[in-house]
Amino acid sequence: MEDNTKDTNPTPGTQISAEQAGEVGGGDGSCSSTVTVGGGGVSVGTTAPTPGQAMTAIYDGAVETVSHIIETVAHAAK
């Protein structure tokens, strides 16, 4: 069986490439975070550049949904 693993970690004490430094120092912006909230067969999810932005999007969506429900009930009660 062929060993397909290759150690790409630099030896301690050696310099790393500019590309590697960029990935360590903040990334290249290609990563994203996905947050899924739910249970009981119902879930809501979103993808954003950071976990905080993904969670904020879920929160904003929940607030918008609840506001819509309140408004709909208030109009129906008139």
C-alpha cells in the first residue's frame, strides 16, 4: 500500500513562504462559516465569511420572522 501522506509543515526554526504566512496571519478569505440552528425536524442555516456574521444573520432572520408574525396577528385582530 502506498503512503500518500506528505509532511508539509516547515521544520522548526526555518522560514515559511509568504503564502503560508498569509494563511496563518488571517487567511486568504476563501474560508466561510456555516451556522445551522434548529431541531425537531426544522432547521435554519446560513453561510457567511465569519461565525459572528453567520450567527448575526440567523438572529436578524429570527427577529424579522417574529416581527412579521406579530404584525400579521395584530392586523387580523382589528
